[in-house]
Amino acid sequence: MTGTDQPRLRLTARGAVVVLFMISLLGQFLAPGPVFVIGCVTVVLLVHRRDLLALAVTPPLVFFCAALFVEFIRALGSGSMLQALGLGLFTTLSSAAPWLFLGSALTLVLAWPRGLPANVRELRRELSRGANRPGAGKRRGPRRRNRRRGFDPEPEGYFEPRLYGRAIED
């Protein structure tokens, strides 16, 4: 068996998001931006072609979740947890913003030739099929407007108590 005969490792969208989260989490302790970019490139190359669309939209959210988790842990020991969490998130997100943009852009650039446009076409086709189903988004019967002003009277017996079951014989 040669090196070309071996099956390649492929991740589902969920697996790729988990791997990207773990890489981003590790990167929060080392160098948040560059490690995130490396993680984005890695997962977009390892994900199944059918899952490219789901992966293409998640990198910013994954980075934010990793930063929130790390900053929450760091803020636990401080005097004002909310202030430390807000300041830590602001600092992390603002310092890593160019890297976050680069990682997201590289994800889209690398996903494009791998089949991202085909995934978008498939999503559009599925959505249009769902809209053309019988009864989807269509009114049933003629539309009637209630032209009366004011309130409708309460139905008969609306405020009368109802008894369920049988009466007990004395």
C-alpha cells in the first residue's frame, strides 16, 4: 500500500468546529491571532466538501467563544469579575481583530475552490424546493377581513365553571 492509497483524514463540520475551538483555546494562551489563522487553514483543508458552507461562517464565533471562555476563567480570581471579563474580552478581541479577519478571509478563499459555490447552490435549491411545497407559504381559502370595529362578545358559557367527571352519590 503506497502513500497515495491511504484514505485521507476528513472532518465533519461539527468536528472541524471542535478542532478549531480547541486550537483557538490553545492559541489564547500562546498567541491568539496567529494560532487562530493556522487553525482556520487547517480545518478548511480537512473538512468534507459537503460541510464547507457550515464551516465557512463559524470562525469568528469560534474565536469569540474561545476568548470568552479564557477571559471568564481569568476573571474568576479578580475583585470585579464583570469588569475584568469586559476588559479582557475587549483587549483580546481588539488586539486579534486583524488576525480574526485574516483567518475568516483565508477560510473563504480556501473553501471557494474546494466547492463552496456548489454548497451555496445546493442550499438555494433546497430552500426553493421547500418554498414550492404544497401549502408552504400559501393562504388556504379566500382572505376575509373582519370589518367590524370593537370587540366580539364573549362566547356562551365562557365564565361558567365546568365540572369534569361524575358526581359522587350520597
